[in-house]
Amino acid sequence: MTDKRYQVFISSTFKDLEEERRAVQDAIISMGDFPVQMESFPATDESQMDFIRPLIAQSDYYVLIIGGRYGTIDEDGLSFTHKEFKYAIETGIPVLVMLHGRPETIAVAKSESTEVGKTKLREFITEAENKRIRKTWNTIDELKLRVREALDHAKRSKPRTGWVRGDSIASFDALEELNTVRKENEKFRETLGNLAVNIPLPNIPQAADLTALNLLPLILDQGYRGKKQGSSAKVQGSWISFFPLFFTNLYIRTNDWNGEYYWHINHEESCIQIGSAIAGELTWEDTAGLFKIARNTLERLVSYYTEVGLMNQSNLGETAFTEAAERIARRHRIAAVSSAFDVVEGEVTVGPAEDDHGRIPF
């Protein structure tokens, strides 16, 4: 068997568990694996979660350490540790939960001081314990041992891709495995004939073909000037007519890791910016922040522009777009064809938003 090494993401609250995090880092390194944790992150101007998500997604295992604190709560009501945990679950990474066995012995300075914090911590623990590898610890040495035990078990029961040295791929064992697979494939071919199945792919629409998308309304609070609200409408145009606004308003963030740059899409901001920009081409009103497109509409546009070669298929690099895309966007802006689409249902309007009782605020 090849000698694999695994990338392990360490997640926990920070200030109260600094020593424990260092201990877990040492334990992972001693096993020959690679720990990933916030202490190693470079300075960046992007949000913490935007930077962390790709690192979690690239990891083989996720170790969650829970002590006496829930952590700093973000705007969505969840702590960053809780959000990291939820994202790890979404991506299907095996989660190993290390739970303090005697929380009543944790120092007051390292425990939640409010009832809200205590309640959120209890709820988080209940969620984290559900149907997952869970081990308790009371001392740092015990924590290191539990992490080693959990990782050993996870590697056996939930094997992951991991990393191998390039010169170890062609080992004798690997060649034997490949030879076995080759023989089995030959047997299948003799039994079933040609194993290859030709799956027909739908044709890609031409750039000038029409497509439709829905604009969804948003409410914008202007403070003392009251609230404004967009309207609902269906807009039709060619795939290429939407591209200049898509190109200009797709919200892309980049980060670097191990000397390489990666890009990713901020879907929520992109939906708002693209929807508002399209609406702005159809009215003289200021539409910023008052319209959006649905997430599945954004994914449909991304899929099309990727298939026709305007977007990069890999997220490696500093930009999502190809050189051809940049040239096409420039040419269409010069030709002023970005607004070559029409409203086919509803209307694009901006007006005052109604309050909770259906009245217009003054």
C-alpha cells in the first residue's frame, strides 16, 4: 500500500484553547499528517469564512475541539466555529469531535458567561455529537491521545484521498492492484461486451439564442428616507446579451494557499449585483440593491459561460474568466448591446416599501 499523508483541519474557539490547539497540531504532525488551522492563515482582506471554506473542502478530516465557549457570534447568529462545522458537514468530510469531559472544571475566564452563550453551546454540542465519532478529554495529554485514536479509526473506517509522494505511485503494490483491475475489466468486457456507454449530451444553445430569467424584488432601508423596494419581472434576452453585466457584476474573491491562488464566487452578492444591474438597464431608476436573481439562475449562467469557454473550469488562479471573455465583454460594451433584452412578464419598477401592516411609511 502507498504511504499516504492526510490534511487535517483543526477547528475550535481560539483564545481559550490555544494550548490545546498546539497540542493537537503536534499530535497530527507526529502521525505524519498535515494540520491546517487559523494560526497559519496569511493576512487577507476577505471575510474569514470566505477564506476558510476552500481549506476545509481540501482537507481529508476535520477535528472539532469543544471546550467551555461557543465563540464570537457572527451576523447570522452562529459562531465561526459552528459555521466551520456546518460547512465540513456539507462537504462530506469526516468530522471527529473532541468534547471536554468535565466542563464544570473549566476556568470561568474560558467559559460562557451569558445564558445566551451557554444555551448556544449546549445546542452546538448536541448537534456535533449526533451520529459522529466523539471522544471526551479532560487534560491536554488525554486530548492528544484521543485525537490519535480518532484519526487512526477514521483512516480505517472512512479512507480519504490523502497525499502520496510522486515516486511512490509506481510501487509494486500499486502495479499489482492496477493489474488486478485490468483483469477484472477484461472479464466484464467478455461478459457484457463493450463497457463504454455513450451518454448523449444536450446541445449548447447558440450565443444569440434567447433565454429568460426572473428578477426578484428586494427591500433597501434608506434610513430616514424610508425603504425602497424593487418589483418582480421576467426578462428575456440572448445568452450573450446578459454576459457583459454578468462579467462586470459577478462577485469573485481570491485567496492564496501554499503559493497558489484560488478564486471562488460569492453567490449571494453576485445574485444581487447581477439582478440589480439587469434591472438598471431597463429603467431610469437607481436599482442598486433592489433586485436579485435566484441562485439556480446564477448557476445556470455560470454553467453556460463555462461550457462555451468564457469561464475557467478550475478555480485555480486569480480570475474566473478567460482572456476571450474579457475581450468579448469589452467589445459588447463598446457596441452598447448590453441592454438587448426585454421584459416579458411583470415590470421593472422601484417604489416605496410597505410596512408590516401594509401601509406606506412617511
